[in-house]
Amino acid sequence: ILTPYAFTETESGIAGALLILVGLVCAAITSPWIDRSKRYLPLIRVLVPVIATAYLAFIWAPGTRSPAAPYVICAVLGAASFSLVPVALEWAVEITWPAGPEASSTLCWTGGQLLGGVFIVICDALKEDDDQGDPKGNMAKGLVFMAVVAAGAVPCALLLGRFGGDGDGSSSSSSDGAVGAGRRAGRLQVDDGDRDGG
């Protein structure tokens, strides 16, 4: 993505390292908090638009030919993406209860890996030939594709828990009691109560 714009391998490596390291630190901070509060939906509704905005901004980042923009965007992307993974997995456990947590976890990881493979193939197909494009061999179309996919996820994330009642079979459209909103006992809260003798 960055090499056609005259970024060195070192600069590209630093961008990748920032994405991973900042992401791991942020996930380590958010995971304990979300585990205590059980407020999955509000965090999902914040993180998904942040990720989409980062992907959108990254379309123009390589064209700046300065490492500052890719570094900042990769750090933001890593922070939001790595923080979202444990939140989404925990929320999936909550909404698929009484099914075992391995069912939702396996579906999420398998689906993510399959989609990742498909996106790699699509982005590779959208890459300019080595003798075409400005600059030659750029992946601008692939970046646009990724931004469109990320933007398409935003409405879905914002609508989570807004319809279909509060998850207990009621027809109320309010999300005040929705699983993952931190106000209704789902699988994890019930399990915590069992361990505490409640």
C-alpha cells in the first residue's frame, strides 16, 4: 500500500508496528473495563465509526508521501480495531446465550478469517499493474474498497440492540434493557452471580 508512494520498507514496518502495538495497549486497557461494566453496545457504536473514519482517511494518507499521516491513522485504526475484538466476542457470547461461548467465538473467528481472505483477493485484483497507475502499482482502489466495506458496517453497528425488544422476548423497541447495554443480565452476568452465590 505504501511502497508505491516511495515509502521505505522501514517506514511501512513502523506503520504496521504502530497499528499492532497501540492496538494491544488499548485492548489491554478496554478489556478489563468492559468486562466489569458489560456495556458492549455503546463501545461498539463508538468504535465501528472510528474504524470506518480511519479507513476513509487512509485512502489519502499514502498520497501525502509523509509518514506522519499513515502513522497516526494506523495507530487510531489499531486502537479501535484491537479494542473492538474482545468487545464483539463478549457481546456475541451474551446474545447467543444459552448456546456455549465456543459457538459464537468460532463463528466470529471463522467468518473473520474467511472475509479477510476474500478481501485480500479483492484488493489484490484492484491493485494497479506495476507499469500502470499514478504512482505505478498503487492500491488506491483497494483502499476505497476497504473504506466502503467499513462504512457499510457503521449503520449495522449503530442499529445493534435498537429493534426486536430487549432480548427477553418482549416486543418493546427500547434498548434500555438490551443485552450488552450494561443494564440486563446476560450469560456473563448470570455466571458471575452464580459464582458469587447469587
